[in-house]
Amino acid sequence: MNIVTDVILPLALAFIMFALGLGLTGEDFLRVARQPRDF
């Protein structure tokens, strides 16, 4: 189980975050800067 929590899980999370980031555009960041919102 140690290899899962030390290697596989962080790599999977990094891949998911990278894949989601590929869909962002400059306009997305400008919209957040112009209209910040709380959670």
C-alpha cells in the first residue's frame, strides 16, 4: 500500500490537474481577475 500512497496517487493527481489545466484559456484567468468570488 505504501507504493500506492507514495507514487501512484500523486502521479494520478498530477495528471488529472494537468489535464484540467489544458482546458483553461487566458480569458478564464481574466474573468476571475475581473469578478472574484468567494467559495
